[in-house]
Amino acid sequence: MPYPPYFDDPMIQVLQGNLPLFLVLSFMLSVIINTKNLVYEKERKLKESMKLMGLHASVHWVSWFLTFAIYLVPAMLVYTLLFGLNIAGGKMGPVLENTDSSLFFVFLLCYGFALITFCFMLSTFAQKANVGAALSGIAFIGFFFPWYILSPKYDRVSKKTKVTAGLLFNCAMALGSNIISMNEGTGEGAQWSNFHKPAVIGENLSLLECMLLMLFDSLLHCIITWYVDNIQPGEFGVPKPLYFPFTKAYWVGGPKASFNPVYEFENSDTKHFERDPSGLNAGIKIAQLRKRFGKKVAVEGTSLKMYEGQITALLGHNGAGKTTTMSMLTGFITPTSGTAEVNGCDIRHDIDGVRKSLGLCPQHNILFDSMTVKEHLIFFATLKGVKRSEIKNEVMTTVKEVGLETKVHFRSHELSGGQKRKLSVGIALIGGSKIVILDEPTSGMDPSARRQTWSVLQRAREGRTVVLSTHYMDEADLLGDRIAIMAEGVVKCCGSSMFLKKLYGVGYHLVMVKGFDCKVDSLTRVVQSHVPTAELESVINTEVSYILPHNESARFPALFTELDEHKDQLGITSFGTSATTMEEVFLKVGENARFEHEGPLRIGVEDSTKNDASGTVNSNIGINESVNLVSEKTDKGKDVAKDPPSRSKTSFNELEKTSPVDMMYQPREVLPTPDINAFNKGFVKKTGLSLSLAIMKALIVKKALHTWRNQFITSVQLLLP
Ligand SMILES: Nc1ncnc2c1ncn2[C@@H]1O[C@H](COP(=O)(O)OP(=O)(O)OP(=O)(O)O)[C@@H](O)[C@H]1O
Ligand SMILES: [Mg+2]
């Protein structure tokens, strides 16, 4: 059978063998870098944080597509020019002598489309940037590999097999490159006029079909990206059910009331939870919310409401479950059971609705290192839908409110810890978010910055539901219209500061300063003659303290008058009262929670003093030892451990210096004992070679742990040359 004319050009042979490999190697680095960038954003919680400030998933992907395209398209243009360029002064001709450059460019664009969507697809399978990079490199080569099986027997391969191989985009590109080379061989080149036809007799695939295959692959990548991103958003984010594409709710927004199972929003514990304020709308309603991490229950089913126009302060010891609760409210993590309604949207099924009006200041700043303060605020204001004309004003107001006027043009990584917190608070408040969730917003701020933030929050609460967690009792007391206290994952109580102080407070403290001739017994008799239920709390040095119950307040004026009038006879020089502090309430709640879990505590404010028959005070051992520690710290050089009698002489002021919070939450094993004074003292440091060897050993152990915990990367390093 006659065969059409062809060129016997060695360049064609080179092209056929190497053009696909050349293109694969050229774009391999971009694929790895792009995938790594995508996963990095996910790993650093940046993606989820942008989503909860209003970024829609489709916008996220489109913006990344455009970013990658900005790099790829010029590179492809350059390749087209290079392949069509008449090199060596016209003596040798261009690489693709006959092929239409515009067609070759469009062919490369199809490949670029598939490349970008391939990065998207792989990024959904990885949670760590390094894993994403390794995975994309391996998969990229893997998608090209079948070409090496096909190419030696290319003439005998059926069209069906070629199309099947072309479902891997690198194979489709290799098939297309091969056809372009064949077209070159005919002397005709690949042209718009022949690209829909097989290049030579016996060929069963056209260049057009290869380009369509690459576009089809891109579509497949997009579908897989969309599906996996929804069902497995990663460590942070709410996964949708596997069948979500078949639910009406996903496409048109579903009914919001009939979720299964149904949880109870009302809290029946009226003793520890103050009555709901009337006339206020609950911006956040939590119903039996629970979160378990493995065996650890971080949050144990709680029902709680937070109201619009109020600040709800969330208190709790380290590990109480505050951040976990907030993360569930914002959709960073999914609840194990229970639910919550934020601004009327259920967090289980309508997280996008929840996020429409959310402002978050996370415990750990989530900021873009390379963006300035102003750029951050503009970016998040835009995400939250602030109009272009108002953005400038909104940004400048926020900068002023949070006190970052002098740092407007500083990049976030150039800010101090406290300044980063200020920026995070600004991001949470900008754009008029209806629900504002602030996880320890003032941690790391100096006292004046804290006060500035307090006044910003007080002004900002109008029309918003503000939730704030803090370890500062004064902050909770001052800002919290309602205060919820968590312990061991459970919200133990919630109500106004007054309600909680009444519930847990012992009453008022009446503190008197004794003169030389004061008799505590007669003093007690006078106090109890007016307030029979008054109790002697402590007698330390010159201070005598009584507890006066709340419900006896009507009797206080007469008592105070008598004390004032008979000061000299009673032997007192002055007296004063103080109410129960938030700190006492907090400690009491924590103490009760620990008691429920582990039995009675050895230390604690309430148990810290016991009266003996003579009316003097014996501090219990835990307090004494804490006090010793304070004395040692404040009175350097004095060996208090060797001076037991000095314990009971420790002054009330010194007692106050020891934070009861610290005492409360010291693990029992590390209760202060005289030995603790030896902490970090008395050991002999290694030097010279033995120190170097020890450091090397420590580094090797660290590396071994890292290797063991990153098994995927390790396997890749071991298995791939
Ligand atoms: N991803 C996780 N995997 C396993 N356990 C976790 C995880 N996140 C939190 N926990 C556990 O859940 C508990 C509650 O943690 P959470 O961060 O909510 O505490 P917190 O009240 O915010 O404490 P802090 O005041 O220190 O910020 C802790 O015991 C913690 O160890
Ligand atoms: Mg926390």
C-alpha cells in the first residue's frame, strides 16, 4: 500500500521521544510549589479563617486558579516562542517548523488548565504542606508513567486504550505531543485545519481529541476537588456527609429546623444558671454540645444561651474546653454530638450561614506574615462585604480603636505579640460582625492596651453577640454581662457577676486592724451580737477577718456604727469590708468540679484556714507551703524551709501575693514542698566533649521522633531515589 510522503528528519525522532518528558519536567516544580502553597494555607488555618470571615469556597479556588495562571501562562507563551523560533540564524529552522504556534499555545493552555486543577485535587488529600509537596511530585510522575508502557508499542495500541490512558492528564499531553511530532514528520505540521484529523495513516487519535481529553481531565480534577474538599475539609472545618451532592439542602438551602437528632436548648438547672433576660434575642444558643478527642472528652454536653447586646465571658482553667467550644461555634471543628445555633443557623448543617456574620479573634493569631496591618484589615473588611467607598474609613477607625496607628504599614511578622493580638481583635470587629467570638483577646497586652480593648468591646457590644474567654477575673467581672464558668469541659454555671457571687460567694469580708490591747474573743462577741451568723475567717498578724453572710446585710449598719463608736474600747484601729471577688467564685467552681472528680482538695482558699479553740489561725499545710515559697521569693537569703514557725506568721498581704488561681491548679504532685526551693539549683552542668555528645544525642532523638511521626515523608525519602 502506498504511503504518503514524509521527512526523514532526526529532529522529529528526538521530538517524539522527548517532547512529553521535556514538558513534564518543566512544570514539575510549579506543581510541587503550588500544591505546597495550597496545603500550607490549610495547615496554618488561614483557609478556614478566611472562610469563616465570609470567603466562599468557589471564590477561594478561582483566586488560586488566577494566581497560578499568572505564572503558567507567560511560561507557556515563552515555550511557544522558543519552539517556533528560528534558531542558529535560520540555518537549522525552529523546533516546530511547520506547526501553527497559536495551536501549540492553545495545546499548552489545555495542559496548564489540567496542571492547575491537578494541584487543587492533590491539595485536598493532604493536611500538611510537606506531605502535599511530596504527594504531588509522586502523583505527577505517576500520571505520566503509563506513557512509557504505551509508547514502545504505540502503533498497535487501540484508540480505547489511548483514551483510557488519557484520563491521566500527563498521558493525554504525551499523546498530543506525539501527534504534533507526527504532524511535523509529514511536513504539514499541526494546523487548525488538520488538528481534528489523525496525523498519519494508521493513527487513531487526533490532536483535538487529546486537547479535549486534557479538558475533560481538568473537569474530573475539579469534581474530585469539590467533593473531597466538602467531605474532608481537613483538621479544621465541618465535613459534609458523603451523599451531600444528592441533598436538596446543598443546592437550594434546606429547611433549618428539622435536624435529627433534636437537642434541648433550654437549661433546666435554674440553681446554677440565671434566668434568661427578657426581651433579649439569643445570638448563640448551645444545646448539649459535646466534643471528644479520642478518649478525651474536651467539652461535655452543655446548654447555654448568649444574648445580643451583651458580652458573655467564658472563664475556665487551662484545658477546661473554652477554645474547643468556640472552635465548634465557628465551624473549625465538628461537635461529636449536640449542636448550636449561631445567628439562627445550625452549626451542623448551615456553617456558611453561621459564618455570614462572624468575627473571630482566635487564641493563636492567624495572620498572613507578608501582609501589613492595613492590608489585613482591608482584606477582611472586603471579605465581610464592606463597600469599597467605606473600607478606608472603616480601616482607619479600627486601627485607631485598637491602638495600632503607628503600625499601619508594618507587616504582621514585624509586630510584637501584644500588637498581633490588637490586630486580631480589629479583624474580629471590622465589618460590623453580628457575632464576635474572642478567645483570650487581651492575652499578652499591656495594662493600658487591655483597658483600651475593654472600652472598645464595651462600645462594640451594642447590637452584637460578643463571647469572650479570659483568664483575667477583673476583665470578666467588668466586661461580662453574663459570665459562664467552665471546668473539666462542663459549663458549671452562668449568670451575671452578682448572681454568681451570691451563689458561690461566702458573703462579705469584714477586715479589722488590731491594736495592742485587742481581744479577738470580745470582738467576735460584738460582731456576732449584731450578725449572729458571722464567722471568724482568719487572724493573721494585726488583721482579723470575719465573714458576713449576704442575707444579713440589713444588720450591717448597726454593726458598723458600733465598731466605729467603740473602736478604742475594742482595740481596733480601722476596719473595712470587701465583697466576694470573681476570683473566689472561680476557685469555688473549680474546687467543686475537682471535688466531684477526685475527692476533697488539700489546698484551696476556703480550706486554707482553720480556727483552733483559742481563735488563732492554723493555716493548713498546702497554704503554708505556698506561703513559704512566696516568702522565699520576696525575702532572698532567708532559709524559710528551715524555719517552720515563721509559716504561721506570714502576713495576709503575703498570702494575697500568691495567686489563689495558681495554687488551685497546681497538680498535686508538684505541691510546693521545701524541696521545691531547690528547683533548678544544685545540679552540675556538663562541659566540653561530654556536653557536645549529650547535645548531639538530644538532637538525634529529636530527629528520630520527627521521622517517626512523619512516616509518609520518611517513606518517600527512603523509597524514591
Ligand atoms: N486536637 C486535639 N486533640 C486532642 N485533644 C485536644 C485537642 N484540642 C484540645 N484538646 C484537649 O481538649 C481539652 C480542652 O482544650 P481547650 O483548648 O479547649 O482548653 P481551653 O479551655 O481553651 O484552655 P486554655 O485556657 O489553656 O486555652 C484539653 O485537655 C486539650 O488537651
Ligand atoms: Mg483556649
